[in-house]
Amino acid sequence: MKTLTLANIYELQGLKEEALDIYKEVLKKDPHNSDAKIAIRRLSGMRKKFLKVNSEMKEYFLKMENDVEFNEFERWLLKAWN
């Protein structure tokens, strides 16, 4: 059974897409559910922020080997989030 509780558990485990799908299903069944509406706004906003992430920097992150590379990535990340 897909409930707010299950969606919350998924969200806490980092399964944001799965949680978002459940919140949307809950909202379809109960269009006035304020908890589902808030969760959908919250998770949708997070997804929009991640659109700035690009595959080149993801690969760079996965292959970092030293503090210089880490510092470079940190500067890029701070710049991307502002």
C-alpha cells in the first residue's frame, strides 16, 4: 500500500524519485492532502537544483585523487549552488 509513511521512508533513504511518485499517487487519491502537496513541492525543488549538475563534473568527482582536485570540485560545487 502506497502511503505517506512509505514515501517518507523512501525519502529518508535517499530514494527521492520513488518517494515523489508515491506522494503524487497519494495526491491523486486525496487532492486536498497538504502533506503530499508540501512533499511534492519540496522534492520537485530539489530536482530542479540538480539540473545544474553535469556529467563532466560527475566524472571528475568520481576520479578525484588528491586535495587539489577536491578543492577544485568544491569551488565548482559552491559556484553551481549559488
